Amino acid sequence: MENFNFYSPTEFVFGKETEREVGHLLKRFNANKVLLHYGGGSIIKSGLYDRVVKALNDENIDYVELGGVRPNPIDSLVYEGIKLSREEAVDFVLAVGGGSVIDSAKAIAAGVHYDGDFWDFYDHKAVVNKALPVGTILTIPAAGSEGSSATVITKESDRLKRGMGSNLLRPKFSIINPELTYTLPFWHTAAGIVDMISHIFERYLSQTQDVILTDRLSESTLISIIEAGRKLIDEPNDYEARATICWAGTIAHNGILGVGREEDWVTHGLEHQLSAVYDMTHGAGLAIMFPAYMLYTLDEDLERFYRLATTVFGVPSNHYHKKAVAIEGIQRLKAFYRALGMPVTLQEGNVKKEDFPTIMTLLEKNMGKTFGNFKKLTLEDAQKIYELAWE
Ligand code: NZQ
Ligand code: ZN
């Protein structure tokens, strides 16, 4: 196990009706003027917006609002949010929504006190030294942004989808009420499940030896997500399954499953180019790319894939045919994604072969010519993984 520093300062307020506490929490974190940031309208339809506004009014907390964040959030709304926050002397950003809203909120929070272009952070030309505090009310378990340091934004003009991270952007609090997720279209529930599973894989597939505690925590979290996911296919309003998925999404990405080991993150890089080019749902892109990545890197650590197959996917042990067992594990992962209604090939994701050169150009711009920790990859390797994902 490597040395590590684990920092996860977010206060999580979890359970039924917990959004009622938002006013008290904002008061406790000294919010005087709040930017209420949200997405395309699901919170208005569900009534959550009205409840949040009432909670703010009850505590006499002043606010301005900026809705309209779309999935795969874009830079133009961030600029608008920064301008509005400066004009209105906002001192706290409250994100009500999913990863896209939270990521947009973090970008605004980082940009308000920065003299230059906020995109400098995503270009890695600048680091965040000061940021407005952010709080969240989560409405979709998926990206894990409610507990992470990261934010991912797309620069629309040249379709660059990029992430950056700072501990200053970790939310002060995140309210997670599993009942708020009942209104999700199943597609987004499923994509969220794939995303959180992928956040675990990005850390689980590591060359660091002797991190058995984290391996086992990861495997248990994976098993719990898959069980709850199967339950939700038949009973989408099962509270306990929703609650499991909600908390698992946070655990998968707040850093605890990555401690003491080198993480990978190549597959997220492969996917981000798909959501940049096709505006594809992030989780759907990962459902396509992860099985292909795993098949391509199988021989890097066959023991690890064998363990994953037997422990998480219930493939019977067979020490004489470890590779076959490992491949069966990947096939079962694919079958689970199919059962969730996710695409598992680029064709099913409506990707066009003639766009491969564009995808590769964007990949190089974002990741360089070589990348990866679990397996060192070149652009040629990446092309082969996309081809493996084709059908
Ligand atoms: O915009 P509204 O109307 O709210 O609708 C949203 C959106 O269309 C809808 N939705 C959310 N909660 C709902 C609901 N509909 C009905 N009822 C509810 N309770 O769901 C759609 C998807 O929302 P989005 O926020 O885009 O989903 P997600 O949480 O999956 O976020 C995806 C974004 O996060 C980034 C992804 O790349 C993508 O841009 N990521 C962020 C990370 C981070 N900050 O740490 C890490 C991840 O790996 C990921 O890259
Ligand atoms: Zn992700």
C-alpha cells in the first residue's frame, strides 16, 4: 500500500425529506446570498424547486437563480453564472441536480474569484486558490460530484470536454434523499449505475500491490450496486435499493476506494471524447468502453480479472482456465449493462466509423500520445480499443 492523504470534508445529510434541512445548513455555513443553480427543469416538475425556495425563504436567505444546465454542461452557462454571481455579490453556490449541475456550480465557484478565464483551470494553466463554497442537493446518483473534488465542463466551440479538481471545490454539504430519484427516467438511473461502477473500476484496475482492504471494499460496493441495480429493473421505487445506489455513488467517487494505490482513468478519457462528439450520456459511453478496455488489458493482471469474475460476478472458480473465467466475468458485466438497457457497443451507441479520426484527434488533444497507469497505452492502442468496442 502506498502512502496517502485522504480528505473528504463534505457533510452528507442522507435520507427521506432531508432537503428540508437546506436552509439550516446554508445558515450554518454562513451563506448570505445564494446562487441557486439547477438543470433543465426536472426539479420544477417534481416540486423540489418549490420546497428549496420555501426553505430559503423560511430562513430569510437571499438568493438569485440560474437554471438551464444541460447534461454534459457547457462553458457559456458558467460564464453567465460567474457574471451573475459577481454582480449579485453571491457568497454561496447551491447546486440542485445531478453531476452536470454540480460540476457547473463548481466551475462558477472557482471562476468568481479568478481574474482570468475560468477555462484556464481546465486547460491546466491555473490552479484554484480561492473558491466560493458549494453545497448540493443531489437528484441523481451517478457522477459522484456531490463528494468529489472534480468538475467536468465542455468548451462548446471546439468540443473539448475536460475535467479539473481542487479540494477547495469539495461541497461543504450534500443532501441525498433517495426518494428524489424516483422521478428519474430509467435510462438515467441505469447510466448512473454504470458511471459509479466505472469509478470503482478506474481505481480497482491498478498495478499497486497489497491493497487488499481497498480491493475488498471495492468488491463489496460493486456487489451491492449490482444487486440494487437488478432490483430496480423490476421495482424502480424500491427505497432500499435506491438508497444503496445513492450512497454507493458517493462512496465510489469520494476517494476512499482509491487510497494507497495508483488510479487509472483511461476509460473515462476514452468516453469523454464520445460525449464531446455525440453529446452521449456519460454512463452509456462507459457501458460501451469499459468491457472493451478490460478485454484489451486482460493480460496486464489476469489474477485481478479472475478475482473480479469470481468474487463480483459469481463465475465458478477454475484454476486451470483462469483466462476463460476472467472473460466470462467481463461478459457478465456486459450482460448486466444490457439488462439495464445500456448500449454495449459503439454501433449500439450510434457512433459512426467515419468519426473515428475526429475522436482520435480530440483524444490526443486531451490525453496526449501516451496515457494510462494500469497499462501504458499509445494512441494506436486506444484506436484498437475503440475498434474492439465497435461490435
Ligand atoms: O436537467 P434536468 O431537467 O434536471 O434533468 C436531468 C438530466 O437530463 C435528469 N435528472 C436528474 N435528476 C433527476 C432527473 N430527471 C428526473 N428526476 C430526477 N430526480 O437527468 C439527466 C442527467 O443529469 P446529469 O446531471 O447530466 O447526470 P450525471 O449526474 O450523470 O452527470 C453527468 C455529468 O457528470 C460528469 C459527466 O462527464 C457528465 O458531464 N462527471 C463528473 C464527475 C465529477 N465531477 O466528479 C465524474 C464523472 O466521471 C463524470 O465525468
Ligand atoms: Zn464517470
